[in-house]
Amino acid sequence: MATKEHYAAYWKENLTYIVILLSIWFAVSFLCGIMLADTLDSIKFFGFPLGFWFANQGSEVTFVILIAVYVRLMNKLDIKYNVQET
């Protein structure tokens, strides 16, 4: 039987993953897409200015990738703490 400490450790590790992944998304969408867009426009990506690409496509693509990463991390975490779905 799992203890309260066991579930607390699971939740703490889950929150760590969430904070890290949301920080990455913030950096890509807000910093690269808005704050640094003018600076990044000097770099071309597939023929488009990089700042423009981040503002229009980069944050969405990054979000989808981060969802896949989160699912993978949570599956491993579930197995580690023996709370996986059967």
C-alpha cells in the first residue's frame, strides 16, 4: 500500500516537470515570439524571419512537442511510483 509520503513525492516530481515544461513554453512563446522577435528577425528560417516564425508557428509547434514530452515523462513517472493504469 502506498503511503502519503509516496504520493507526495510523486506529486512533487510531477509539479517539477510541469514547471520546467511551462517555462520552456513561456520562453519560446513570449520571449522569442514577442520580446525578442525584432532581434530574431535578422535570422532566416525556411525563408522567413525567425521572430515572425516563432510568433506564428514556433509556439504552437513547441507546445505540441512539449505535450508529447510530458506524456512520456508521466508514463515513466507512473511506472516509477507504481501508479500506472492497467
